[in-house]
Amino acid sequence: MSKRIAMIFPGQGSQSIGMGKSFYENSDMAKEMFEKAGERIGVDFKALLFEENEKINQTAYTQPAILLVSIIAYKLFQHKHDVKPALLLGHSLGEISALCAAGAIDYLDAVELVHKRGTLMQAACEGIEAGMMAIVGLDDESVANICRDARNQENKSVWPANYNQDGQLVIAGLKPDLSSMEETFKAAGAKRALLLNMSVASHCPLLASAQAPLKAELERMLHDPFVAPVISNVTAKPYATKQQALELVTEQLIRPVLYKQSIVAIKDDVDMAIEFGNGAVLKGLNRRINKDMPTLNVSDMETLQKVVEELS
């Protein structure tokens, strides 16, 4: 019996200099995808990804870079193995990579879309000292309650943003408010409350101004049908139509990423997962969320060959 496989895609934070180089140097298709993506948005991806620079960590460039490498990894895998996905999902930005793998958006349109998504997110946070903070060692409910109380009682702008795994939750909001709550989280039992090096506040209401323009781009670029359902970051449930994607991906900007909940939700629907893209961030999270669901990763030509051999 063939394995039921979830194809999964990472989000921001997985980027690093040198990502995609193995693909670029060993695949004519990958090289062509680099060049066409660069032409589409006016970016030299070879310089962005292979040379030391500051742009790689600026969200308008980080997002298309991560998506491009993820989709190259996925397309190279497809050329070597004919297994079809049972489900597709991604972490934040990775949900758009998943839509691309589902056939709901062309990869060049997706590169343009996430470039604009990053630009819109940055613009929404200009001049407001937005940021994000990782809370380690505290349960989800406690973190959510502390954020809610801070909003209701102290008028602070803080919200849960990424549910990554038990004991690891990222919150978003205004940096001064986040910083002021470090001791509150530690007093509640958190091992760490670490302000992240970010200038945007992802997945919270501070990004509301980006929703309408993003939805307009989604309307223009998305299409039916999907080759497999995509798991929504907003609901942790599958969807498979353009109309659903329009609403859910737009809502994703201001709602927390339910990654942990998504992996738990699909445990009976898949036998394993394969992560496509730089590094193996989601592979590590999956191991801690559900050790009974093995996760492989395709991040370069070597890991691609290993995955193909394991599935053969």
C-alpha cells in the first residue's frame, strides 16, 4: 500500500546564506527558475542567496527567497518520484508554498505575491515599533491569558502569533509592550521570554491594513482546482477551493498560525511528512509534536536523493 504523505513547507526564520545553491549548481531547471523569478520581481536571487547581504533578512526579500527554494525542492522531487501528496501544509508563508504545490498558483505568481506580501507587512508596521517574542516553557493557555489580560487591563498590544509546539509559542505586538512583559511571563513560569530580531508583527491585528491589498492580489493569481487539500494556518482544517483560500490566506495575516494544532489534526490522515525547503525547522517541530509521524526533508541534492531512495 502506498504511503499517505503530507508535503510541508517552512516559513520565515528558515533562511540562510547559501540556501538553494546545491539546486542551482546541479539542476538546469533550478537555475532557470532562479533566473525567471529574479526577472519577475527585479531581484538577483543568486546574489541574494549566495553572497553575504542584509536583504536576506528583510521580509520583502526573505519571503520570495524561501518560497522559491521550497518550490524548486518540490519540483525536483516530483521529477524523481511520482508520489502524490495526501495533504499540503506550510508554516505562515509556507502556506502559500503549499498552495503553489497544490497547483492553485503558478510559482512565478507566487514569488511576486509573497514579495508584495512582505512589502505590505513591512509597510503596515512602519513607525510603530512592531516586533515578536518567543515564550519558552509556558503552556499555551497561560500565554494567551497573559496576553489577553495585558490587552484588556493595560491596553497593551500583544497577541499569540505562532503555536509551534508544546512549550514554545511566539507572540507579536508592539516592541515596548512585549519588552515590558518579559518578567510577567517569567514570573508565570516561562523559562525564556526572548525578543526576536524582527521589525514586523506577523499574525496579529497590527497587519490589518495589509489584508485588502493582499486579497486583491490573491483574487488575481489564485485558481482552481487543487491537486490535494491544503491545511489552513487559521483553522487547522483542510480546504481545496480558490474562494476558501482567498478568505483564509487573507485572514492568516492577523490570526495566529496553528501549526502544532495542524500536525495533531492530520495524524490519522497521513503516514509521514516531507519538508521541502532550506534547513529542517519543521522536521524538528514535527518530531516534538508527534514522534510517531516520521518527517523527511529535501533541502539540497543530497537530501533529495536520500528521500527518493527511502520512498523507493
